[in-house]
Amino acid sequence: MRSDSGNDVVITGVGVCCNMGDDLPEILDRLREGRNVPFERWQVALDLQARCQVIGRYHGDVSDAALGISKKLSRFMGRGSRVALKSAQHAITQSGIFESSLPHLARREVAVVYGSGTGDVDTHIEVRRKLDETSDVKRVSPTVIPRLMASTVSANLVNVLRTSGPSFTATAACSGGAYNLLLASSLIQSGHAKAAIAGGVEVCDPHFFAGFDAMGAYNGRDNDRPERASRPYAADRAGFIFSEGAGTVILERRADADARGAKVLGVLRGFGISSDGQGEMVAPARSGAVASMAMALERTGVEPDAIGYVNTHGTSTPLGDVSEVKAIREVFGDRRVLYSSTKGYTGHTISAAGVIEAIFTLEMIRGGWVAPSVNAEPLDPEVTDFPPVVAPTKAELSYAISNSFGFGGTNATLVLSRD
């Protein structure tokens, strides 16, 4: 370890909720073996006559009883806050951050940085429906604002978990989860918190779904082949599949984790961030991805040759996948760094993606393996000379990268390492 390693921002707990469930060891087994779970037909999409009728649903129990919360607290919680809390509870249990059996951190020392792409859209729909039916503002529930506000998830987590450190939400489209992670890390490094509960969540609603479908971003060709609907790097890929999900990590200074006897799962070495700045809202720019990755390596002092794997943003869109591979080639030169996308398993969880994929990347480092891109063959001819991993692969990884690139050109690259 370096002499100043006590200031490393380490990860001591993780939690994932997604279409594959919330049992992380079982999810990791599927990733390791290249076995995805078929997506499902969504009745709402069928009723809307959407091009794409397939999504990934999280079917875990997020009732008050399952979450252990009172009616007083739960009345402010939309589905997104509930799924986020379920994920956070898994991470908190693993880290032992609040356990009385350890010299746990005071709740005033713990930040919550957690968000989604929107507030609770179902609440927006509920308010609009009541106003249309009654034209009477008194029919609107007084609990709607805490559910409508963009910071609803972080606010609810703070109130349920009783933390009193800094709390806020960063929204950055499909990079939102990664931004929440890196901002939480910055709070710890700057001394504003000793630990953080950081993550991202997204849940399905008809407005969100309809907007992406109208844009043509979804894969509308494979409603009858849900097992193959998300296929980054495949020659016939046709767009992404929206999925529900939440990812949570517990971040701490290494010195504090060691002092309380917590197990360190890995280190968030640092990050790179950029914007495309090309005047295009939804078209990817290779230059922005290159800037994000290059900054991450420069700021962390990690040489490109030390990176063993890149978990790509790889959503399965025709332009985005190839643009990112070209950016990787520019950053790594002639070196054939291993890369794959785990969105063939999870679909695109939007604000949760950056966190879920960082967790998967961390677990690959810890386990010495790389998850293959599923359904990727036959490959797009533009990547055949630098192909992704398409079969279960063992690999000794010391450092790895997790990329997140969002609409509007918001880019984030996380650098993760072993203990």
C-alpha cells in the first residue's frame, strides 16, 4: 500500500436490484457464465401500441413490511425511493456501517448522494388525473411534493436511515449514477463526510417509456425474442431495452474502514468527467468519451497499460457502441484491452446504470473474471478487428474502468482497483 493509503476512498458495501433480482451472488454467477435473463412484455407498452413492448422489471418486494418502514415514512416514498432503499439496505448490511457491534460511524458523518433521472413520475400522473377529474386542488394529497421533487430519493433515504450528513441528488441523464458516486467520493476526500451512501435508481413509468419509444431509442424489432432484445456490439442491434434497477455503494476513507474492522471490497481510485459540447443532444461524440477516459487515467496516475478491463456504456444503439469502441482504441492505442457491456443482462437502467456497472466491475476485479457481452454475435463488422469479450473469461485484473455516457454529452469514467 502507498504511505497515504489511509485517505483512499474504499468500498465496503454494495447492493443491486435489477431485472435479475437482488441476490448479488446469483447475479454474479450469471454474469460470470454469460447467462442472461429474458426480458418481459409490459402490458402498459402493449396498451400504448409502443414499438418496443419489452422491458426489464424488478420484482422484489418493496412493501412497507419488507423494507421495515412505518406508514409515516412510507407515505412520502414513490417506487423509486423504495427500490433504492432495498438496494441501500443490502449495502449497509454488508458494510456494517451502522452496526453497534463495530465502532460505527456517527450518522452525522455519513453523506447520502443518490438520485434518479426524474422525480416520481407516477405521482405526477396521479396529480394530473385528480385535477382533470375534479378541477379541485384540495383533492391533491399533501404528501405529493416530497415525491415529486427531483431529490426525492436522497431525501427519503436520509429520513429513513436517520443520517444527518450532506444529502443531495445529481442528475446527469444516463451518467447520473456515476456522477452520484464520484461526487460522494469528492465529499469524503474534501473532509465534508467520512462515509457516503451513494447510488442511482430508475423505475418504469409510461411517460418515460413513451418518450424513449417515440425517439426510436428502444429496440422495437424483438418483442418476440425477449432473450435477445439487448445485444451490444451485435451486427443487428437495434436499440436499448429500458430496465428498472438500483445500485448502492458504501464509500469510506480507508483509515476509517480499517479502524472499525470493515472489509474493504475495493478502491474508487478516481474519475474523469467531460461534456461532448458538439451541439448534438443525443448523438455520441468520440472526443467526449476520449476526454473522460484520458482525464480519469491522468488524475489517478494509472497508466493505460495497467487497465485490464473496460465495462463500456454499450447500450446496444447503432451509433453509441461503435463510437465508444473507437474512443477506447484512441486512448489505449494498439493495446487490446478487454472490454464488454453488461447491459445485455440488465438492459439500460439509466440513472442506476453507472452504479450497477461499477459494482459489477468491482466484482470482476475481485473474482478474476470478465463477463462476456451476451447476444453479441455475429459482431458488427466495425468491431471485428477489436472485438469485445464474448465468452466467459478468466482475467487477473488490478485496475478497471467503468464508463457512463448520457444524453446531452455528459460523460463519466470511474477507475476501480483491488484493495
